[in-house]
Amino acid sequence: MLDRAPPLDREQEALLGLAGNQIAGALEAALRLEEAERAAGEARAVFYAIADGVLLSDPFGRVTAMNRALEALTGWTETEARGRPYAEVLPIATDQVGGPADLVSRYGRKVPVAVSSAPIFDPRGRVVGGVDVIRDVSKEREIDEVKSALISTVSHELRTPLTLIHGFAELLVLRDMPVERQRSSAVEILDASRRLARLIDDLLSVSRMESGRLVLDPRPLDLAAVVERILSPFRAMAAKHTLRTKLPGNLPVIWGDPDKVEQILTNLVGNAIKYSPGGGEVLVTVDHDGDTVQVSVRDQGIGMSPRDMGQLFEKFYRVDREEVRRAGGTGLGLYITKRLVEMHGGRLWAESWPGVGSVFRFTLPTSDELAGSGR
Amino acid sequence: MKLLIADDEPAVRALVHVTLEGDEYEILEAADGVEALEVARGEGPRLVLLDIMMPRLDGLEVCRQLKADPDTSDIVVVMLTAQAQDRDRDQGLAAGADDYFTKPFSPLALLNMVERVRHNQTRAD
């Protein structure tokens, strides 16, 4: 057994030194490779996971890679697409240069897209391929369309009262008219300005609701008292209508924002009067069933056909009838009313019979129920 | 001279009424597109003022149908539009309208236009 290794001669020492350097170099190279592979792995993961469609192509425009999002958009799998001309996998239809573009999928589905492209360079600055990023912009396109439809409706709604104000005012200023005519023209101007003001109020309410800025300030409410309170101005004004209430004595306290509950009731009673031009009875009933209170407002007015009722609670919807036009309105009242009821956790719906009348019903939670639900 | 105002807003029809009040005009009214066509065909007015956005049948379609029928193609059609975009005006002219007014319009300018139509008619007679 040897106590210790024999001493190395010079040549051996030199060789060992060289081998050491080699091993160190190889280790460093191995580490660098591992680093590069990790970076490549990360890039690949990003490439495949990214939510926008990404396509890589060679300098001849043939597909070299595409990610999952683009597979979903185009209907091609990466394996099928690889090696194919890029225009075949990614056919883009556009009406005008720079205008909105549609991607036509393999199965003919058209998807609105935004495309951005860039060349890929090697370290010496030569083009070795290209990258295209394809974003599905259906949502944005939809929002744009809704927005421009809204603007067009609003401008139409604003122009009509403006036409009346402008027109009758011009006649008053430039025309000699009998006093009675002057008076009726002034009434038209007044009505049209009120309509403009109402439209603006309603638009602001809708905008506050939709952006979530309209918040309730709920508290325990005596619903019977609210009903009586909102009815009194209507009673003072309505000459042709009888306003009646049916309020049971043992109503539970409800949980609501006093202003908003008043607004709900005022809108519904106002509609009941507005759409029964012949007069008749408007009956407000409150019922109580377990943990909800149901309010109904019944009129003996013109009523609605099932077709009229289809979009009753949609924004700017107005029943297409002469009586409805004559009554004026913004087409926002019932939309707002429904939203207000729903913000309270209730439901609003309607039943109607043409020529007989309509009933609008809504529910509101009692304060017990909300206390029970931990609010 | 017979004249038809077709607009679904009763107050706009009232405005036209007051504007053209006098012995020279017999004013007919229609509250939607279908009614406008019926009245135009039945009464043969010299001039039709047509709102574009109307229930049942829009003003552009009413205009197209009036201009396509030899019995009514001579009627002067003037569009009253609540849409100020050029596209809407072009659509009106493409549908065969003779003139257009954008809401809000000046009642006296409307009166001038109507008087011109009346004078042309008188001269033609």
C-alpha cells in the first residue's frame, strides 16, 4: 500500500494543468448551453401561452411555428400549417388598406383582427424570418358598434325636441300670429325643453348606472308611506284618472334607497297615466309574501301586444305606436326602472292586454330578509 | 296646393302646419311610412315632406317607391332628416329625393322651398 502518491514530474504537471483548463472550459460551455436552453424553453412557453395569435415564418413566407391562440383563430393545427405558405394559413380580408381587417378561418368563419408584423434578424443583420401577431378584436369592434349606434340614437333623440324649439321660436320671432297661436307655440317650446331636460337626466342616470357610480343608500323603509307620498302630486294633476291604493296593514319594513324607490314608483305610476289617455283607474297594490314585498301598478290604458312587449325594458326602445309617440318619452324610463329594482335585489316584469291595460309588478326584499342574509 | 307631411312626431307635423298655414295649402298628414304611401297614392299631393326614421316603413323606402311608380314619380319629395351625416343625405338623394332639410330646420326656409315648388307648378300649368 502506498502512503502517498509519487510526486509528478514536470511533464505530468503540465498535462494535468491543460486537462484542468479543458474541463473548466467544457463545464462553462455546458452551463452556457443549459442557460440558453432554459431561455429557449421560456421563450417557447411564452410563445405558446400568449393570448394573441403568433405566427413565425421563414424568409420564403412558409410557416415555421404558430401558437395555440392562432390555432384556435385559424382552425389550423401547427403541425398541419408548418411548411405551408403563410397566406394560406392566415388569409386576411380587408375592404381598404389600413381599414378593419377580418381573418377568414379554415372553416370560413370571419374574425375581426388587428395584425402587427416584424422581420426577424440574425446577429449579422440578415432577415431569417418574420413574426406576425394577430389579435382578435371582436369585443372592441362590438363595443365600437354599440357606441356609434348609441350616439346616433341620442343625436336623433336630441334633434327632435331641438327642431321644435328652433321651429316654433323662429315662427314666434319672425311671424305675425294670432295670440292663441303664439300661446300654443310657446307651449310646444316648453314641452320640447322639458323633454330635452328629461332626456339628459335619463342619459346621466344610465351612464352612472352602467359605470357603477350609482350606488344605493339603503335603509329601512315604510313602503305604504312612500306610495302615498308619490301619489299625491299625481292626484293633484290627474283630472281623468282615479288613483287608488290597496295597502295591507301589516306590511313588513322593506330595505331600500328612499329616493330610488320613489323614482321606481313615480316612473311606473307616470307611465300608467301616460299610457291611458282615456283616463280610468290606476291601482297600486302592495302584497307581502314571506320575505318579499310585491308592488303592482295596474292601469286601464292602451295596453301592449306580446310583440310590443318584446324589448320593453331595453334602452331607447319605444313601442311603435302613434299613441306612444304622442305621449313623448325618452325610451329610457323602463330600462332605468328595471335596473333600479334589480340593484335592490328585486325583479320587475309586466303583463298586458291590448285595449284593456297593463300591470307592472316588482318585488323588493324586506329588511328581515337582508338582515338574515348577513348584510 | 296639396302637400303631405309624414313624420312620426305629432309636434313636428304641427310645426309644419303652423308654418304653412294659409289658403294656399291643403296639408295632409301621415304618422308612418305605410300611411305616407297610402295618402300619397290616394290624394296625389304636389309635394311630400318625408321624415327618414319612421315606424313600419322608413322615409327612404317611401321615397324609392314613390319615384318608381309612374303615377307618383312627379311628386316633389323633400326629406326631413334628423341625421346630419353626409351619408344620410347621399342616401336620400340616391333614393330619388329632390331636396332635403336637416333637423333642426328653419321653418321659413321650408316655407320658401314650398313656395318655390308652388310657383313652378303655377308656371307649368
